[in-house]
Amino acid sequence: MVSKNQIKLITSLQQKKYRTANKLFFAEGVKVIRELLESNFVLEHLYSTQNDFEEVSNERKTIIDDADLKKISALSTANSCLAVFKMPDEKQIIQKGLILALDSIRDPGNLGTILRLCDWFGIRQVLCTKETVDLYNPKVVQATMGSIARVNVNYVDLNVFVAQTNLPVYGTFMDGVSIYKSILPTEGVIVMGNEANGISMGLEELISNRLTIPRFGELQKTESLNVATATAIILSEFRRNS
């Protein structure tokens, strides 16, 4: 059974200020939770409607019913389990290989999908502006499907980082050079912009390598690609060229 105080704490973790204050976040679903249990994330407590997760001690596990799970779940249809984890400190930035930089990505589903793409294409480091949606937002955690455990994410002043890095910096723009005609490096920073406004003006001025994904449709009326879709194409081309 879940106590009222536990329900209050867990539901509060849907808001960033309470996640930050308590240094806790939660994940839902067997796959995501198992991925996190097998990583360096530290489990605070597990709540499940099934007598599973035998590797978790009884002190860290509570068997609950569907009604109680629904009270603490952030999903419209609750899964079979929810786990609260301690929020780790940010790790040192890995300035090696390809780095993906995200300028004010606001949609949790987009950020989660992008982290899955980074995991798939072997991008170990992601840099986010302070305006980017919180990594531990429940919708982000859910959308990563466990990739959150294998990609290093740091929130930084992206303008300062780009101005100081010795790595080549590439940005995605509507008027850039076709990525299909570009020679792409094995090391560098790839900047992806906000869903509605693209890369911010101040950051754009610091980017010397402008890339675009050309449109092939006859009418040429599609305004833009979803940022996660565009990221998939960009990362695929960088890896193909390398």
C-alpha cells in the first residue's frame, strides 16, 4: 500500500522544482525501469502491481494494486510499475567524437526520441541550453525507453561552449549546404534548433558550417521537418560519411 505522503511526493515529481528540490525522478514501465536498474542510477523505491523485479530487495519494493498505481502514475493508462530514482550529479562533458547540441527543445517527446537516436548512433554527449525541457521530465524519461542511462546530458550556456570549443560546429538551417553533398567529419558539434524558431540568432552567428536537408517534393510547400526526424537524418549522414 502507498501512503498519502508517498503519493504526495511521487506526484510532486511531475514538476521540475520538486524534482530539483528532492533530487528524485521517476520512471514507468518494465523496460525503462530494468534499463535504469542495470545502469548507475540509484533506486530509491519501486512500486509494482506484480511480484517481479526479484533483484530488488523487499526494503526497496512495495507491491501495490492498480488503483494505487493509477494515483501515482503520470500516464493516462498506468503501466504495471513505477520506480523512483535518485537524480545523479551531472558528469563532466565529453569533448570527443560527435557532440549533439540542442537549442531550446521544448517538447518532451522530441527530447526523449533524440536521446534514443543518440544511443542508436553512438553519440555519447548531448548538450542542452537551459531553456530545453528537463531531462527528468516523466515524458522525456518515458520516451527515451532506457537510453537516458547511456547518453551523457549536460545543461550549459551553449553560446559560450560553441564560442570556446576547438571542434568544428555545424548547424541546421533552411538555407544551408545540402547535407548529401557535404564532407562530414568524425568529430564536431551538431546544433539542432527549437521546434518553432530554429537556432537562436546569437548562436547562429557563431556557426560557420551551415547544413540543410533539401526538400524533394514537387510543390516544395512543406515548411520544416520535426526536429527529431531531422536529427535522425543528420546523425545518419554523419555516421555514413565516417
